[in-house]
Amino acid sequence: VALLPKGFDPDEFVLANGLDAWKDLVDSQAITGAKHRAGLVLQDITPEAADIKRRDALEQSFQLAESFRGPNAAIDRQEVLELAGERTGYEADALVEVIEQRLKASERRQAETILETTTREALKNLKEGGDPFKIGERIKEALSMLQVREQDIPPSFSVDRLEQESMSLI
């Protein structure tokens, strides 16, 4: 995301200022979509804002961080949480701890739902005279999906955590 001067879209900016000016603009101020979206959520928040406003902004930031998927999700979460820490005055490490707990709880709820649904369907199929071996195979597939989905969230980089872990090795 790059912020254009008022009244310009990218095409108009390039036509008016040239391609080199566009490249300079992007190089100087482009930010990731995750950071831009977090900035919108946190736009009026400062560490001096009322607690309730800061907490509401944090909740929105957590929801945003939880929505990321894919190979860059951890990096996007980190950007959101760092900006949330700066704008709210809360320590980034505390925010990381909260999001890790929330992600684990969400994964657990999803796993419980899959298990409940699979079990219910298996029992229903069994009562209807379904082949127990095929039913068992479907249960096995569902369980293997749970194992693939389960992932440990690596702790985010923190100098304090690194120092503590290093000191524990001495």
C-alpha cells in the first residue's frame, strides 16, 4: 500500500509525474497490506487514549491478526501486533502471548467441531447399516486432517526472551 497525493490514482500519478516518481513513491512509503489495515484500525489510538478505546482497538487488532492465513501469516501478525503495541502502549510480548492463546483456542474449537461432526456422521452411518470399514476409513481421514492442521506457533522474536533463554543455558 502506498499513499498517493490527494486526487491521484496510480495511473494519473504516473502520467503526471513519470515512472521514476512512482518508483520513488513506492520505495519511500510502501507498506504491507497487513500494516495498512492495522493502521486503519488503530488510526486514532495513542497510549494516552482511554483504556476502553485502547482495549477495543486491541480486540480489533487481534481479530485482524487471527484472520491471516498462508505462508506470511506469522509476519503479518507480527506487524499488526507491533503497531498495536506502539499505538496502545502495551508491551508487544504481552500482545503476542494473547494472540498465541487465542489462536490455540481457535484451533482447539475447530478440532472439536471436526471430531464431533465426524463421530456423529459415523454413528449415523453405522446405524443405517453402512460398511464399518468404510466408516472407519472416513474417521481415519478426519483424524489425519487434524494432525496436519495442528501446528505449534513458534514464539515471535524477542530480545528479552532470547536473553532469558540464553541465561538458562549457562
